Amino acid sequence: MNLMGLIRRVFGLQAGMRSEFLDRMARLENFVWLLNRMPAAVPPALQLSPPVTNHDDLSLVGRIMAAYRRAAALSVCAGGFWEDWALGLKKPIDDVLSGDNALAAAAVLRDPAASAFFWGFDATSSSPRGDPEPHELVLRRLCSQAEWHDLYSLWLCDGLVSLSEAVGARRADYPEIDIDTTLAGRGRVFNVDDVVDEIEREIGIRLDFPNPFPNKLGLRSKRGIIGFRAIQSVYQGWRIAQLASGKPGFSVLEIGAGLGRTTYFASLFGVRNYTIVDVPLTNAAQGYFLGRTLGEHNVRLGGEDGDQNVRIMPSTDLQALDQTYDLIVNVDSWTESRRTSHRLTGILRGRAPHKCFQSTPASRAMRTRCGAGMSRKSSAFAVSSNYPTYQRVSGPFALFQASMPPWMWLADAMPASCAACTAIAERSPKAQ
């Protein structure tokens, strides 16, 4: 074979590989918008966290019940997603936590996958009335040809690599140029532990993904089951620690903290003066998760006295906040509160450095930037920052480009789930 024939053969093979790869991408349909890179490696099968056999938690359960009863008695319905819909859905959980049967409450707290307790803020939950779990619903809508578990695993693998890029552990992919590099990795099984290792080498600490509940769905790793929220929370905790810069006593207030995973990882990174404000029912979940992972003696619940640095407060106690904070964080939930968000803004202006945070509804900001014809509603809020975001997002932010065509990446607003603590914090003089 002469040289030109060899060249034609090589380039013909490359063209065939690329064509095959593009066909595979096409079969993923709109799911590809969730990804930050072209998928080449085969995602591993998802795993469930194992049953927990040693609980030793009745003291913690009793404290959670007492805090919940106190907060529920002081609560006044202010409207919004959580009170108008979610609390109605979770009425059986409310009844158990408000009661006096500690064993019944312990059963609910220990196994959230068996009920709708975590519905709306964590994937370890049972679907109400036979509805699909939210991530399953999104994935099935975006791709009808593939099994949703496979898509979910691919999504998590992509997010884990994005996390590695975001913390500087690996160079960011340039898929428009590195197509052949991507194709060279096709067919191999994605190695979760290899990515965890490179992240740990870069950040200098040992990660841990605690699973105090059974049936948590995610990627199996030597550090525990890695779920969707955990990947985001590692980044948020790492970014908060960056802003703290090792300052002793650096204080954080998080509004609407989900299960409290960001609190856990921020503590792992050395930020331990952390206050959560949330609705009472979610406080109960946070109290159990953080009590089991950080230690019951390290967590102070609503209405309790003590000097614990991790403090979990119901929104009913906002007026009683007795300190200012170096950083205020909200991730993804500001627009779910209606009147409560306005009340929070007024109260918190006196509890944080000047211009500590600014939030705007993502749908409004996107319409402003992209044109009046844009009418997509968003459940996240976007945060104005001191740096432009007119680009495809790298790092974990890409997890939240779901169903968004590229022209929306140019919006002067980003889904806030990972960007919030970055952009909010950079408005804090004390965090510079």
C-alpha cells in the first residue's frame, strides 16, 4: 500500500469512528444538553447504599422531635411551594414528628427512601402517588431511547469529571478540538475511584460520602455512594472554604440547605461555623443527617442552648438571629418562597456584610438578556456576579444546563445551584 493509500485508510477509519460516535450522540436525544463533554466511557451500573444496622440514635430523634414540635407551633403559613404543596404531601411525616412515639419517628428518619419525606430536596425518596422520581422524570423526557438508570449514571460521571476540572485536578476538556482524544477512550468503563483519587490529590484532603440511609442511588466508590446532590455539595463546600481562606471563625448562613450536604463538606474543608435556616420539616431531615455524620454533640437544633458551631434553625427563629455572617448562601430555592423571600431579604440585610448577596429570578434575567420572546420559567434563582458568564459552563455548573440550548448559555443569569455560593460570596467584603 502506497503512502496516499495509507493516509486515505487512516482518515477513512477516523471518519467512520466519528460518524459512529455522532450517531450515538444523536440517540441520546436532548439528554446531551445535560453533559459537559462528549460521552465516550461506559458508565458503571448504579448501586444502592446498604442497610444501616447500628443506629444508636434515639437521643437525637428525641431532640429532633422536640425542635420540630416547637417550630411547628410557631409557624404561620406564608405561601409558596413548600407550604402550599409539599407540606400537604408530607402530612403523614408531620404527624409522626409532632407526636410522642419516638420509635415511629426514628423509623421515618432512618429510612427516607420508604416515604416522601425527602421529596423535593433529595433523591433518596419515594415518589408520591406512583409518580416517577424527579431525576427519572427529567431523563425520560429528554431521551426516550435509553434506560434512565444508564443516563443517570452517565450524568453523574460527567458531573464528577466536571468537579475534578472545577477544583483544578484535571485540564478541562475542549471537545471541539479533542474529538479524537475522546474517541480513543470509547468503550472503556468509567473508573469512579480514579477521578476521586485525582480530586483528593488536588484538594489535599480525603473525601467521604456518608450514607446514613439505605437505598441511596448513585455511583459506587471507595468513599461511599456518590449521588447527584453530593457532587454539587462537594464543590459548594470547597468554594466556601476557598472564600474563608483559613480565617478562624469564618461564619456562614445557608438559607434552604436541602439535606445539609454542603454543611457537611464545608466542615470537611475546615469551615465549621455554619448556620442553616429552613422550614421545620426539612430541619428535621438536616438534624438527623448532620447529627449522624458530624456527631450529635456537634449540632444545635432550634430552641436549644449550647455552643455548637453547626446550628440548624427554623425560619420562625429568623428574628432571633444573634450574629452577623461572613457569607450568606442560597442554592436553588429563593423563588419557592413567595412572601417569605421578601421578608428574609429585609431581615438579613442587617445580618451580613454590605451587598453580601443579590438574587433575581432566572427567568426574568434570561428574558432581559436573551429577548422578550423567552418565556421559559425557572425554579432556580440566578445571581449577578462580578465576572461574565457568557460561555459554556465548565465544572459542576454544567449539571444545570438541562434542556437549555446553547443560546441560553449566553444569558446574564446562571441556574444557581452551584454558582450561587461563588457569585454571592464575591459580593462580601469580608470574604475577599
